[in-house]
Amino acid sequence: MARIVAVNLSPKKGQRKKNIKRGILIEQHGLENDAHAGKWHRQVSLLGMESITKMRKAGLDVGPGDFAENLTTQGLELFTLPLGTRLRIGTSILGEVTQIGKECHTRCAIFHQAGDCVMPREGIFIRVLKGGAVQVGDRMEVLAEELDAVS
């Protein structure tokens, strides 16, 4: 079972995000007070600690939020999930995977430091179908009907 290891927010786009430990995911909007929230398909970004660890092994001193992800997770290979996969976060939040990776137009600070950035390949984006409170330690799971459809 996957879990949330950081809830990250930034008030402006183009910044690393700070772990606020808990927040509110608003239905059809995203993380409350985050610069990337809004009525679009990339309301909340997720990146696994497994991906951050790859960058650490490449010699970077990075951690949760440094790739501008809203939710840092552990225990699930996020980028392998098909589009449309539904995720339960905590006890009430429902999200739907809308995008895997993203195009990096301007080459972020991480790319300039390491010559590579994992977010464009391994980060995912979800739309919030049902909102609620999210905090570090919450469980995250792929809904059973999604597992049945993949099998």
C-alpha cells in the first residue's frame, strides 16, 4: 500500500514547493492555496520518493517538493498507472490520473544542476473528483475496479 510522505505547496509557479504536512484538496480545483490549482486537468501533481531517490543517487541533494510536486508518495510506481486510473487518498479523496509526465519547456533548476530531471518522465497529474483533507501518513491506493480492468 502506498502512502503520502509530503504535502507540498507553493504560492507562485516556478518555485520548489514546501512541505506543509497537511492540506485540503478541493474538488475540481486542486490543493488549496497552491499556484497550480485550478479548473484544468493538472490540478494536483504527484511524484514518488522512488523517483527522488534516483536523483539522489545521481548526486543531487533533493527531497520532497523540490520537483514542484504537490504530493510526494512512497510505495507505488506512479508513472506506470494508465490514464483514467482512480486513486483513493486518505479516507475520502478521490483522484483520477489525467497525465503521465510533462514537457519541460524551460529546463528547471534541477535539470541545470544534474543534466536531468525526473518529473517530466515519472511525475503524474490527477484531477480531484472528490476533495477532502490530506496529510503526511495518509494511505493511497488504486481502486479495486482499476486493478480488475488492468488484469
